[in-house]
Amino acid sequence: MSAIRRRDEGGVSEVVGTILILAMTVVLFSTIVLWVTGFPTPVGRTQLDLIGRMDPIYNPSGAEIGVNITLVHHGGNPLEPTSVVLYVTSSRGGGPPQTDTLRIRLYNGLLATPNGLLDGQDTAWEVGERWAYRNYTLLSSDRVDVSIVDTQKNALLWSARMDAPPGTRPPVFVDKWADGNWATTAVDAVEASRGFYLFVSVGDPDGDLDPNSVFAMITAWYGSATLCENPLPMRDDGIFPDRVAGDEVFTLGATVCTNPPYPAMSWAGSIILLNATDRQGHQTTSRFVLEVVAPSGQTVTQTIPSALWQYIGFVQIRAGEVWVTNLNKPYSTTIQHQPYRITRLQLNGDGGPLFHLQMANHGNRTIFLDGWTVISFSAAARSSVSSMYIVQPVDPNRPANAGGIAAYPGTASNPNNFQYAQVFDIEPLDQETGGTPLILLMAAKSAFRADWPQTFVSDSYFLNILVSGMAGPVNMTYSEILARWGPSYNPLDHLNDPDPATRTQWYAQVIPFIGMTVY
């Protein structure tokens, strides 16, 4: 018996369904893939590692005048100038912030606030390259923040507050004052001949002040210069009223330089130089001008301010303080002639004329005379001018032309060979009275020579006086100058002193004087 085979089509539907499901799945995922690939590609995040530093800028005197900010690219992506902006935001003392907006570029030191890349050949800021920014309106004590923004990605790449490294800021003189009576809490005026105490308040932003470095120097001291020009230590020891040790108020007192006796009030206006140094070696200097009043119960009259004499000249002469003697007689002779109306015989006889000019210094600087000091005679009836130069007094008991006078020291050919034989002194307390009068002797036809006599003819003459030489330190009498520097003092050596209290200057003053009639 044979088996009968029959077609069975019962599994077709399952196969077809599976194929359809697979086709639908492929179509569906293909659609999703196409849709997803249509999304924009996300922008990659910029990786950046910077190190920032802010350093103060100081002038030669040690005062802070600005800051340097330096950023170093330590790692990450290069920064392109087309998309990156730097913002330097600053504020001082709680005031409103100020922002400086900057682009990346090569460094330009000619800008008002120089900035840019210090390294590299292009404007892309890459690893290892430095960006620098200098600003003379900022101080290291200001709050300064630097932010870097990518404008294309609209992202903040880096931000940090800038602080000066410890030890880079010098001490600061917060306040300074003098007190005439340390036993009272009030600040008392400094009285002449009564001594004084000096106080300075010193702070240091870094907290590393060296307390042994605070000292004072009295640079315009008119007494023992050897001692007082040396540094005088100031102490933060709290021995004065309202002071405690460690309060950063340093005192100077009870030294030979601040205790009486003093030479009257001639030390008024002394300049006291102050110094403070931190442990990193940063030095700060300041100055204090000492103001002095008369002692209680006394008065000091200074009727003409020193500034006025700067305009009219220090040295003055009055009409009755000129006379003529003859060279064959001692210059101290009592045989004298008034020059206003004089005969030729009185002028030219007995050896020729020797003019005496009694003058006084009403200024606040001693005047050292040189051999260019001269009196000129302009004749009214002729176009002629003759001159008589200063001579040096030697012996008042010998005839003037026989050893009584000599050529004034110095040379006409070398201006740097400054020599003097006479000095106009000052009176610091009374400029109206002025210093002790000085008599100048005028006889030589040429400067620095002993070529006399001068011959006069009948005429009317106009007399002008040229006072030539150098001006000494301000408010320092001649005796105080000698006490400080000794008899070898030469004002030319102090012409360029850095300390204005000891600095000298050239001096020349013309005085239109009198008329003289010779008949």
C-alpha cells in the first residue's frame, strides 16, 4: 500500500508576516537614522588651562604707579583672536567697577594701557605663550578680575581674580606729624628751643614690615650734622600716650637732634627724610617739613615773606650806603667822598678811586660772591660804559694799592673754578632787617685782576650793580654752613645735590642804583 502526499500551505502566512515585519523595521530605522543625521553637530568644549599673575609697578622713589598682569597659556586649545575677548574688570574702595575690553593681538607697548601676546609669531594664543597687560590707573590693592569669553561659542572659558604675590608691595607711610609736648595726647606745636617728637604711622599691605628699618634723617639740620644726618632709629615701643607697642606708629624723640638747645629758630623748615623697608627689601621713603613757632610768651616777626624777595632780589643797597676813598690810603680811612656830586680830583687823585658799597641780604639764602661782581658806569653825554670789578679786602691798615686789597680769587677762563672771599649772610627771623651788612670794594678794571685805577672825566653817570655768585642752602646762615661742612665748603660742590635742603644754585642780580655827577 503506498502513501499519499498532500501539499500543506499552512506556514506561508508566518513567513510572509516575518518578512513584512523585518521590512517595516528596516524602513522605520532608516527613517530615524535619516532624521537623526539631520541634527546639527554639537560644538566641542574648549579646554583651557591658564595661570595669572599681577605685579605692582613702582617709580624710582618706590611709589606704586600701576600694575602688570601676565597670563600664561599652560594647556588646552589655542585661542583665536576672531572669537576670544578678554575683560579686565577693576574696582577701588567699593566704587563702581570699570571694565577694559581687549582682543588678542601682538604686544604693543606704545598704547596707553599696553597689552597683547609677548611670545609667538602670530596672533593665535597657543600653549606656552604669554599675554601681558599694563595699566597705570590700577593699583595692586584694587580688586581686579580677568575673564576670557569665546563669543562664537557664547562660553566663559576662564575667569580669575588677580592678587599681587605676597611680598611684592612696599611699606606705606599712612601719616606723619611732630609734637612739641609728648606728655599730652593732643598734638602740640613745635616751639623753638623746646625740642620735639616725631611720629609716623607705617603700614605694609603684605604684613612683612621690618620694624628695625624705620628711621629719620634731619637733612637740613643746622648744628651737629655728623650725627643728625645719620639714620635716627624710630621705635614702635608704645611709651607715649595713646600708643601701644605694635600699633605701627613709630616715634623719634629724646635724641640730641630733637632736644634743645637749638640755634634760635634757624632750623624751622628743616626737611626730615623718612625710610621704611620690608623684609623683601622693598624700600619706601617720604619727607616731613618741620614747622616751628616762637616759644610761649615770645613773638617772632617776619615782615616780608621769602617769596617776595625771589622777585626783587635778595641783596639790597640804600642810597646813603656808598662812598669813595682813594687807593693811596687804607680802605678803612675816614677820608671819604660821597659820589653823587664829586670832582675829578676827588675821584682820580691820590691813587684813583676805590668804591665802597655797603649792602645787606634780605633773602633766605646766603650769597657767595665771585669775581664777576661789578659796578658799571654809563656816561650820559657819551656812548661809553666803564666798569669796576670787586676786589678782595686784605689789610685795612695798609694803603689799598700797597697790599690793602688784592685781586678777587678765581679765574675768568674757567667757570667751574668757583672761588669766593665774601658772603652775604641772612637773618632767617627778620628779612626786613636782613643779614649783617657787607661792604664790597670795587676798583679793578677787569674781573679777577688787580689792574687799577680807573680814570673818570667830567660827565653824568648812571650806576648799575651786578651781584654775581652762588646762593647757598635755604634758611641756613653762613655760620651754620661752616658748622655743618667746615671751612672748606664750596657751594659749587652742592649744585646738583639730590636733597633740596642742601642744594645750591647760581645767582646773579642787577641793581639799578644811583646817578653820579663828575665835574
